[in-house]
Amino acid sequence: MPDQPSQPQPAQPVESIRVRPALEALPAYVAGRPPADDGRRRFKISSNESPFPPLPEVRDAAIAAMTGTNRYPDAAALQLREALGAEHGVDPSQVVLSTGAVAVSGDLVRALVGDGDEVVFAWRSFEAYPILVGSHGGTSVPVPLTDALEHDLPAMAAAITERTRLVLLCTPNNPTGVSLTTEAIEEFLGSVPEDVVVAIDEAYREFHDPRTVLDTAALFRRHGNVVVLRTFSKMQGLAGLRIGYAIAHPRLARALSQVTVPFGASLPAQAAALATLEPAVRERLDEQAAWIRSERGRVQSALAAQGWELPASQGNFVYFPLGEDSAAFAAFAEERGVVLRSYGTDGVRASIAEAEASDLLISAAAAWRERADQR
Ligand SMILES: *Cc1c(COP(=O)(O)O)cnc(C)c1O
């Protein structure tokens, strides 16, 4: 029923519950903001979303699955797990699904981290990490990125203590875009105790230059403490359906299944995800990813020609390390038609999406530099 603005609001009861003190200290997850509704056309390139709507086969699969949604989804999600198991060369029981890679990361924390146990991750990295850790009673150990905005793996190894249960590596790193090499992770793993789980969050893997992309399968095969996180939200364009997964060794896979929300990945989400693995669909998604990569190259070259020195991003985004100027640059760009994601006094991230949005970003960046040069 529509609200009746003329009616007085009923009095609210006094709420005296007590939430866990840890929640008071948590930063809020800042979702990419929708563009201001002032009639001007703006592109929201603040959430690393795909500019491509779902392919017809994917949409149709999700819609067809709706006819069965009076039933719970197959708890085993066997078809999808078999397909993903085949893709990754693991048993289907080692594929653990949930409502997105963020949910799987939360499951990792719940499965591994007791009160006061520590989780090591690079910072700045994915802003969900400290929230997931803190909300589940763990202690975040953020390790600053290097000056080149890369994971400082030696410092991360040095930050591991007896309380460390989990290390999160994000590659390509959100929001800086810099990626890790197989050799660097291999060396890092050599200095991590084997009972500490190392999660490799590859949400942006498909946007990486395929010639130098991480040999995740080899790392997984060689190390019993490695777990891989993947999502359908970015390249496959299913962010709104919420589905992601872990590739885990057997005991951890079982532990994740023990703590995860039952029937987390919905029937339409499973059906859509399965449809993205069909070879003909996959081929077109690969073409979309290739387009994003080349568009990223176009944006990076244009910005470099303006004199910007940005980290070499392998994600579907670029990062402006603007420090104190971050918020001002984001506001400046928004005035010129693109909504970006600003991170405090660290930097600003812009997603690679529609070419028109990239054009607006490039011209906003040029105008910003001209203005800065005049000061
Ligand atoms: C976007 C993103 C994800 C994806 O999360 P979903 O819950 O699957 O939508 C995971 N990790 C990182 C680093 C991301 O940026």
C-alpha cells in the first residue's frame, strides 16, 4: 500500500537490544552510488559491473528456472558443480557455491576464524574483507600495498602469527588493478605455514591478459592450503543474481558446506550460471571480455598521453591514486557525466564499461589536469 503522508507516523517502540560491540567498529560497505536523478545522463562506472546485459540464452535459462521455484534448488547443485569441476579439473564435491564470492569469503571466515583469530590481507584491497572478518569475530591484519600499489608479499608473510588462520590475496587487486604472478605467489606460499589457508580471490581473472594470467590450477594442485574464489558477477554479468564459488581441497570444501547458508545459490542463478558455461555462450562472453581489455587499453593510453601515471590494471577498471584529491576528482568527474568510486584519501576507481562512459572519463581526466596545471 502506498504511504499516506498526511497520516501521523505511529510511535516507534524503544529498541534496547544490544548488538555485538564488534559491529560498532566496522566500516560500512559503500556500494557504488547510482547517478544523481537530476535529468542529466550519467554513467555509473563505480561498481565494476558489466555493461553487457545477459545474453539471451542466459536470461532464458534463468526465466525457465522460474517454473520450478516452488521447490528448493537442488542442494547439491550437481549439474553446475559437475560443469565447474570439469572446468577446474577437480571433483564436483570441491566446488562450493554460494550467493556470490563475497558470501564464500564470509563462509571462509566462519569456517576458519575463531574469536580473536587473525586474517591477513593487503590494504587497500576489496573493501568487503575487513567487514567480513570483523563481523564474524575475527581480527583484520591489513598490510599496506607497496608504493607501486602491489601486494607486499614479504610484509604479508611477516605479518602471519600463531593466530593467523587465513590470508586473502586479491588478484587483480580491487581497486588498484595490479596483479600477482604465479612465481610470486609460489614463493609466498613457501613462507606460509601449511595450516594457514591462502585464498586467491580472482573475481577479475577473465579481464587479465591471458598470456600472463595466474596459473591458479598449478598453485591449487601443489598446495593443500590454497582455495580459489571465483564469481559470475563480473565478466559473466550476473551481479544481480548473486552467485559465486570456491574451488577447495576436500576438508575445507566440507567445512564451507557446513557453514554456508542452505540453498544459497538460487535456482535461477544456478541455471543462468550453467548457461554461461555453454561453449557458444562462453565464446561470446570471451569476446566481451576481450572487448573490455582492449577498451581498458584505449583508456590507459589516452590517460598516459595526458600525463597520468596509473598502476597497470588487469581488471575491468582503472585506478587514480590521487590521495587527498580523491573526493574532489570524483565530484569533478560526476559533474562531467561519470560516477566513480572514491576511496577516502587513497584514490578513485573507474570501471571500464560503455565506450561513451570511457570517453567522458577521458575528457574529465583531461580537464582535471588542465585545471591542476593552471594552479
Ligand atoms: C566484485 C568482487 C567480488 C564478487 O563478489 P560477488 O559476491 O560474487 O558479487 C569478489 N571479490 C572481489 C575482489 C570483487 O571485487
